[in-house]
Amino acid sequence: MRCSVFILGISMLLAASSCRSSKKRNNPCRSNVICTEMFAMVTINIKDTTGEGVKLDSAYTIRKSTNEKIHHEQTTFIDGSYIVLDDNYHKKFVNTNDSFYFYGFLNGTQVVNEGYLITSDCCHIRKTGGNTDVTLK
């Protein structure tokens, strides 16, 4: 009798733990996911016809599904490189994908309108479509 109670108790514990682990499997971004320390960015390089980087007056990104306008604190990097989206936006965009549009302005005129498909996993964003280099004419 004691042996069957012991076996029944062990069986119940195993069943309970398998239920808990199956719930974790349904959530791909559970708390025990280990992410790298890297900081992911999607960038665009804007050059003129001579190959020189272009300094835009202003730039921003629009998320298509929400029409949210995203401004970046440091818009220009070095030599005409701009942020389209980075991991600062990741928390609003976990484990999904969406279309984003980068708009750039020079002398009050829109000179850049580039579309991007960006995906996000549990840790970082990643570009899956869109131009990295744009030459203004």
C-alpha cells in the first residue's frame, strides 16, 4: 500500500511539473531566455552622387500598423548614417514583425522615403527587408 501511495505521489508531482513546463513552452519569451548584450540597430546610409554622406535637416520613422512616429535622440551617426529603428523600441515590438518607413528631409523637402520590414524576437530587432544604402540625386 505504501509503495502505491508513493508511486501515485511521484506521478502527481511529475504531471504537475509537466503542466508548468508546457505553459512555459507556449510563451516563447519566458523569463529564462538569455539574450546577448549586443544592441541591435537598423540603419540607412544616405549619400549624394559623389559618395559623400548627406546631413539631413530632420528624419523620423513611422510604424505602419500604428502610425507611430519614432524620433531618435541621435539621428545622425557618422557620414550620412541614420537610425531607422533600434533595440530601444524592442519592448513595444516583442516577437513580431511590421513595416516601418524612414523619412528624411533636406531644405524643407522630403528627399528620403524608404520602407523596411523589421522583425523582433525575444531579445532584439532585425531587418528582413529594405535598402541599406540610398543615393540622393
